[in-house]
Amino acid sequence: MVVLSGGRFTVCVHQLHSSPGFTDSCYDGLYPGHIQTTPIQKALLAVGSGVAALQNPYRHDMVAVLGETTGHLALINLRDRMKNDPEGYTILTERPRIRLSTLDLSRMASLPDGSFGREYLRFLEDNHVTPDSRADVKFVDNEELAYVMQRYREVHDLLHTLLGMPTNMLGEVAVKWFEAAQTGLPMCALGAVLGPLRLNSSRLQSLFTSLGPWALQNGRRSRCILSIFYERRWEQNLEDLRQELNIEPPPVILSAANKRST
Amino acid sequence: MAASMRLLVRRVLRLSHRNINVAAAGGSGRSGCCSGSSSCRCFSDATGDRSTHFGFETVPETEKAKRVYKVFENVAQKYDVMNDAMSLGIHRVWKDMLLHAMHPQPGVRLLDVAGGTGDIAFRFLEYVQSQQERQKRRAARSTQTPSWQDISTNYSTEDKDGPQESKAVVCDINKEMLKVGKQKADSMGVSAGLSWVVGDAEELPFDDDQFDIYTIAFGIRNVTHIDQALQEALRVLKPGGRFMCLEFSKVTNPVLARLYDTYSFQMIPVLGEVIAGDWKSYQYLVESIRKFPDQEEFKGMIEDAGFYCVHYHNLTGGVVALHSGFKL
């Protein structure tokens, strides 16, 4: 049922027991959470979110907004790469989402060590993260590109597992370098450039001598990481998966023990 | 005499108009949209729920209060920061001007409705305190060479500062906003003469004839039934009491209006997203400003509620209007 109100186009999905208020399943725009913005607003958002993210890097919502407002061309490129890959094409049509509700954690825990699913679970536990903490896409004005952006965000944790990087500052910077080389998203490039500023000298050295070049090289030569249907590969051996994606194992083993320290 | 007759006639006309509208709505089982937005069609329940505007959206009346509550719940923590950012600090000038127009004297009781974070109440207490100090200084100056007799009587009258103490009551429907206000009061060390009450402007939890001054700053446009809020204001004011309302209004100058609109719609939601992480609440804010009646219409509404000597002043070219009326 479509309601025209005050000149705005609102889509409403009525459940069987519809309530008088049109709130929960209603959304304006092209997808749930979409906010229409003019080019001026996008520009202002890009600048504002950039400043806010620099001032307070823990504002993940600002990093997300920066990515959305600056990533249009890169998203188109990524979407086209996915379309040209058979597995990527399947993902674009089926639109899987990685959330705690869609993951069968008990089954994944029972998988053998060294399998992708088991290692991913181990990563989540060691670093105390959850796949549900990703912000929804708001400012991308194309429904398919919005999904590509969302997929990129949700794949980020899986990338940590694939690359063997923990969520401390050094690990995050290494992943950002990989992502910048892979996706070309300006937000990744910005993070890659500014992230090292917060590292101490020994870690900087490690980054520039071994981790950095490894991340960049592998980012360039690896298969498109968004084109992998991870949800169907939990049983696959992690090393096999790495070989398939053309990713070398990390040159340095970083532990998750020193989380939150630079 | 003529003014009161005019008021009476207007009130009768308004009441009859309202009856006709209600009859029509009841008869068809479907309600029309109010505020004359002709481009909207809305379907409501068969019970004939009236609908109203929530920004540019149309919602059932019962919905509006809930949604407004949610908006202010979300923005409460960043409310003051956002006010400074959006108005570039000018909102402080507007509120100071309200206080200057009010010119409260010591001993006056203020009710600040939709007072949330307490800006008006704090300014009121400060103003009254400075007035009190002024009076003391004047009194001291007038007794230049007191005799010992005079000095001893002065010491005994100083205790009588009690009844002179002014009280400010901050009333808001939203607990989060009151919480923020209380925190501010605690950090400023202000507590004497200040109360925080949860209440609905359409149904105030106070007796009749209680307050000398009723203020509502940037809150009345969020009320679902503005006329009810105005009637409640009349009820709780003492005879001779003053109603004062600061609210966003229509900008008359066309050039300024264009600039203001562009700024409002392009900049403010962006600021909301960047500073408070909430685009939609600030989109609602700028839209609700457009839906609020203009200066003259609002003046008419205040007169209809029963206030006399209703005047308004435009501030910043009409961006904000200060309306004032008296209960006689």
C-alpha cells in the first residue's frame, strides 16, 4: 500500500495485523534507512563527517557516512566487478546479510580447527566483536550500490580472519591498506593514510617494512573479496580459501592480546 | 469594550466552525488532513481518527505526541550543542531578549513549559537575582547616614528575604530533557527556587491561578493541540499574569526567506547527522517550523484562548517571534 503524504513518496508494507500507525515497516526512499540528499548536502556531509571522524575516530557512524558520501565511483566499480564474477553475481541477486541472527553459531563452533567458520568464530571471540555492530547505509542513492556498501561493511570482519589481523590499531591499519588497494574507496584510502599517525614507532616500522607492502600487494592481486559467498564456505579450510583468493598468509603473526593499545 | 466584543464574536465563530468540522468528520467516517495541505490524501481507521502534521508527514493525532517524544529523547544529550551550532549562538540572544521583555521582579513565580534543558529558567533566576541585588544597592544608597536605630531595624528586616524569593518551575513532557536540565543545574550549582516537573502542556499538573508568568520557548509548535495548551496557560496564570511565547515564525523579507530556507533544509539536517548522529529528528525540526502558523494567525489563536493585549515582536527578521498576552 502506498501513501502519498505531503509530496513525499512513502512505501508501506502492511502486516496481517496492521496497526493504525504507519511506522515500523514504512520507509521513505529506495530502501529501509535511505535518506534522500541533495548534492550540496552530500558535500557538507562528506566534509562534516570527515572532520568528526578525525576528531573522534571511535565515531564509527561518521566513518560510515564519509564512506557513503565519497564512494560513489568506487561502488560502481565494485558492483561491476561483482557482476562479472559468477559467484559475485549470485550474491547481488540473493543479497545475503551477515548477522548473528543469520549465522548458525553452534554449527560453526563444531567445525574443525583451521576451517574458515571456526577461525571466524575464534576471531569474534578473541577480539570481543560482533557482526551486528555495522551501521546501516543511509546516503547512497542507488539500491544496488547501497547493498554493495553494506556487504563491504559486513565482509570487513571476515577480511580480518582471512588476513589474520586482530582488531588493534596495527591490525586495522593493515586491513585498511588491503581494502584501499582492493576497493578504491576514498574512505579506505583516508583511513590508510591517517591510521599510521596513531601508531608508535616500532609498529610503524613493522607496518612499513613487512605488513604494509604485503597488504598492498595482496589487495591488488587478490580476487574481489566481495564476490565470495562466505556464508556457503564455512567448512572450507582457511588456507585453501586464501589460496583460492590469491592471498598470502601474513608475514607477521599479530596477537589479539594487546587490543586497544597502539 | 470593542476589543472584548470582537474577541467574543471570534470565539463563537471558532466554536461553531469546530462543530461543523467534527460533524463532517464523524459523518463520513474518514478524516481530512488539517493545516490545509491540499496535496495529501490519507486513509485512517474507521473510527475516524483525526490526523495532523508531523513535519511534512501526516500522522494520526495519537501518533504525533509519541513521535515528538522520541525525537526529543534522541536529541536530549546533544540538544544544547546543536542549538549553538544551528543558530550560531543566536538562540542565546533570543532567550536573553525574552527575559528582558519579561523584566521579572523578585518574588515572581515562573512556569516554563517545554522548558527541557532549563535555559529560560536559569536566565530567569539570574535576572531576578541581579534585580534583587540592584534593589539592595538602591536601598543601601538611600540610607546614606543611618542612625544606630536605622541600622538595627535593617538587620531585622534582612531576614524577610524569604517571601521575596522567586520560584521557577520547569515543566516538560520529556524525561530525558528534564534529566539533562537537572544535570546542568547541578553542575552550575543552582538549586534554590528551581523545580522540575514532568507534565503535558495540554494538561498541566497545576492548580488554577498559580503563576505570574508562563513561558514556552520553542516548544509550542511540537504540541498536538496548540489551542488546548493556550487554554491551560490561561488557567494556571494568576489574573494579571503574563503569557510569553518564543517560537520560530515566518520571515517576511523574501531574500532572507530564501537564504533561511536553504540554510534550514540543506545545513541543519547535516549538522544533526554529524553532531548528534540523527538526521531525521532535525529534518522534523525544520519541517515543523514551516507547519507552524505565522505571526498574525498565532496572535489570533492566543486571543481566542482568552488573552488580552496580545502583541508580537519579530526577532532576526521574523525567524523568531516573541508573542505576549495577559490574563485579565
